[in-house]
Amino acid sequence: MITPILLCGGSGTRLWPLSRKSYPKQFVPLVGDTTLFQASSQRLSGEGYSAPLVLTNSDFRFIVTEQLASIGIDPGAILIEPTGRNTAPAVLAAALWLNKSDPEALMLVAPSDHVVPDAEAFRQAVEAGVPAAQNGQMVTFGITPSHAETGYGYLELDTAELPDQPTPLGLKRFVEKPDAETAEKMFASGQYLWNAGIFLFSVKTILAAFQAHAPDLIAPVQTAVDAGQPDLGFLRLDPAAWDQAADISIDYAVMERAENLSVVPFGAGWSDLGGWDAVWRESGPDARGVVTSDNATAIDCDNSLLRSEDAGLEVVGIGLKDIITVAMPDAVLVADANRAQDVKKAVAALKEKS
Ligand code: GDD
Ligand code: MG
């Protein structure tokens, strides 16, 4: 059995105004009818998977329980982080929690804000990684890169040949978020895959990796788990101990330093919906490259996304080219489609104003 570890603490500022601090992108139906969090939970349920362990913060705890209940999934446990400390302490807390009952348990650490349209192919890739994970490997999932992205981790393969069937391959190293020049070189070499941000390992293996590469995290996170307060079905990690844990991602704390890494290449479609351009791509643009939501109309437009998130608000675009428009009841974004990554600047600018 595999225990899904669902991480949903991020805030997704590049998808403003739909994604808000109080209601971030993983909890909104961005592509299709279910939310990304619900789709991630569903993808990792059923045969072979036990109830998920969810890591989130206090603000999102009821959204998590409501969204899981509405798709009939019972969480195994929900751990509440007193403050966001990034993914390393969160994954460590999950491992220490599971270690109480089963050190051999396999954990599948999954972000809650990705789109993976072919859930069955994804489950097969996970299955292919299971023997390696049982053997002490930390299994990553690799995506064939399409450009020199600097927002992702890179996995250096020790072979140039990709297998037809999902099979774990050896990895030379893991490079988290390279600078632009390094990313260009890695992309051009054809020897690298993108890290999908999804990991499979046993509790025992990841605890040994933390011990080897980030030992200072263990004591505070162990205390935060042990001194955690049960509260209405959640476990609130102890705030004083949690505050002592460094703010660092699992990629920097462990993966970049580890040697027991494998990768299962995954070619069936993956997007981390990092901005409106990705949402536009994943929503199936028409022949002219246009995507409209309900209550949005495009007349003679090209390569544009028009969304109304308010049933009482009509959005109409005429003759637009390369434009993203997202209208909410209280805010409207109008942006050059090539500047989708700059939307986080809007959030920063508004924060400064308030
Ligand atoms: N519970 C919890 N607590 N979840 C968190 C926290 C936290 O403090 N911080 C982030 N998360 C969640 C996010 O909501 C997301 O689902 C996941 O953990 C990954 O965090 P991101 O902040 O989105 O990471 P990233 O996108 O910059 O980088 C990671 O993902 C890339 C692929 O999308 C890395 O693993 C990269 O190597 C990878 O390429
Ligand atoms: Mg991300």
C-alpha cells in the first residue's frame, strides 16, 4: 500500500485574481469541474493506495475536509502546520507521523496543484517505481523538458535512451531551479528531465536521508509531531517546536544532496499550472487559440484567454490578440499573454497599496 502525502500549503500568486491567499489555486476549479486538490486526491486513491495524509495550514483546513468529503475520500490524517516552512519540514512531519505505525510504508509525496490528465498512466508510472522505492531508492518522476525553464528542478540521467515502458532509471544528480544560463545548457544537452515535484520513497529511506543531509530539522519536527494537539480531527503541530525548523524545500534540503535517486520518466502529460499561460494551454484552445469560460465571449480574437468567474458578469473581447483576461467580482486582470509570469507583480503591487 502507498500512502499519498498531499501537500497543499502554497499560495499560487501567479494565478491572481482567481487564486487568493485565503483560497489558493489548488482549491479552485481551474481546468475542468473539480479542483486541482480534488483531482490530485482522486488520482492517488483506490486499489493500492491507503487514505491520504494531508499537510496544510490552519486557514485551509475546512476547505480540505469539505473538498475531500464531496468526492467521498476520507483523509487518514490532516496535519496542520502552524506556519509555512516550505516542503522539507512538511514531508519530514509526514514521515515521522507514519513512522509511528509503519517504518516500511511507502510515501508518495504529491503537490496538490498539478494537472495530470491521464491518471491511469500516472498510476502505472508510480507502480513502476515501487520496487526501487522498496529497495531504498528515492524515486522521482521525470518530464521531457520543452524549454529552458528556471522554475523547475532538473534530473540528470545516466543514460541517453528513454525506455518505452515506465521503468526506473539511474540518476547522476538533481539540480534544483538552475539559473537561466545553466538551464539553457541542460536543456540543450538532452540529458535532463524536469522534476515533476512528485516523490516515492519509504518512510525509512527518507528519514535516513534527512538524517544524512538535513539533520538539524529532525529534532524540532519530531517535537512538533509528538507535542501536536489533536483538534476536531486535525493534528495541530506544536508551534514553538515548528518555529525552530528551517524554512527550506525538500528539493534543496535532501534531493540535491542525495545519491540514492531514481527517475521514472513520465510522458503522458503534466503541467504545474504555474501561470495563466499554462491554464490557457491545458484548457484546450480552439483553432484560433482562444479559450473562453461561461459568461465570456470572444469575437474575432486570437491566442487569448477570457474568463469570467462571476455568473453575473459578462466578459466580451473583440479583436484581441495575445491577451489574458480574468474577471472576478472584485478584481479584473488584463494582461499581455507573454507576461503571464509577471502576474505575481500585481499581487506584490496591491499588497504595497493596502
Ligand atoms: N503543506 C505545505 N506546506 N505545502 C507546501 C508548502 C508548505 O509550507 N510550501 C509549498 N507547498 C506545496 C505547494 O502547495 C505545492 O503543492 C507543493 O508543495 C510544491 O511547492 P511549490 O512551492 O509549488 O514548489 P515549486 O513549484 O517551486 O518547485 C517544486 O515543483 C516543481 C514542479 O512543479 C520542485 O519540486 C521543483 O523541483 C519541481 O520542478
Ligand atoms: Mg509549484
